[in-house]
Amino acid sequence: MKRIVIFFSSIILLLGLFGAANATTVNYLYAVNGNEFTSPYSGAIVEDFEGATEIWNWTGDGAIVKGSTGINAAPFGVSSEDATWYVTVPFDLYDNEPNFATAELGGYYNYFGIWWGSVDTYNTLSFYNDSALVASFTGSQIVSNANGNQTSPLTNLYVNFLYLPTFNKFEMASTNYAFEADNIAVGVVPEPATMLLLGLGLIGLAGARRFKN
């Protein structure tokens, strides 16, 4: 009888976890490549903007640039600013409207990583499944003091979004100067629900063996 109670208690616990399994989680893990921050997850597809052409189809107001100007600031890395090419979405001084850069990925993913430079409250990162908005984050949701500091490690960091709703397009938007990023990564990571179902299966097999014995 005790074994039966333990068995079904384990199932109830896993089912409870299953209900919260699909929530997007954010962490700030990173790998280091020279002075740069990049995705720590093996198998991720990383756009570093160093090739002759970008690996995704970009549209909108973004630009691929090097260095810092009065309009954009290169993301700050281990000890200095990014010396390589990166993407920036500048503010449009003339129409006073937010600017956008959109990347169509040509595939479906649930992981996204970004070396986010000088995080600002007016930066917004949005994810789409075709035309449907599935998730959106502002700079102030990523760091508590999104003040756009161009050298602070608190506002120049690698941000990973795991277990996003499936997306095949993302959009960077800015309502001021500017939204800068490099080493943008996408990939597919196993959903926690999959791991929980595997756990349920293993518990079921163990329980069946005990009952048989």
C-alpha cells in the first residue's frame, strides 16, 4: 500500500510541474569568444554579422555597423566595446516614430540568445509565429536598471530566452537612440514537458515492476 501511495504521489507532483513547464525562462549565461559574449548553448545558430551576407532575411530600419557614434554604441564585452560588426536599430529623428528591424529565420525555434548592448527601457524585442505575436520583452523586463549605460556589465550582457512559444521571426524595436546587439542565436531546446513525460514513463515502468514483484 505504501508503494502505491508513493507512486501516485510522484505522478501528481510531476503533473503539477507539467502545468508550469512551458513558461519562458530567462538567464544570463554566456560563452566568451575573445572579447565577445556569445551563446553558451551548443548547436545554436549564431548570427555574428561577420559574413558577406546575413544568414537571415532582414527588413526594416536596422543597419549593420562597426564602432560607436552619437547614434549607436557598440555592445561592451569582457573588457572593451565590440570591435566587430553588429546590428543597430536607430531612432528616426525626422518622423519621431519607433524604428524596427525584423529577421525572418526560415525555421521554427524556441530558444533565442542575444548580446544586448546598453539595454534601455525603450528597447523592445518581439517574437512572431508567422504574423502572430507570441512573446515580447522590453529592456526594463530584462534588467532592473535599464538606463542605457554603454560600459556597465549590468546593461551589456548576454540574454538567453528558453522555452519561448515557437517562433520563426523576431523584431527589434527602438523609440530612441538605439537598440544594439551582436551574436544573436536561435535554436531548439527540449521542452520541460517532454522531460516530465519521460519521467512519468520511467516512474510508470518502475511502478509496474514493483507491482509485478
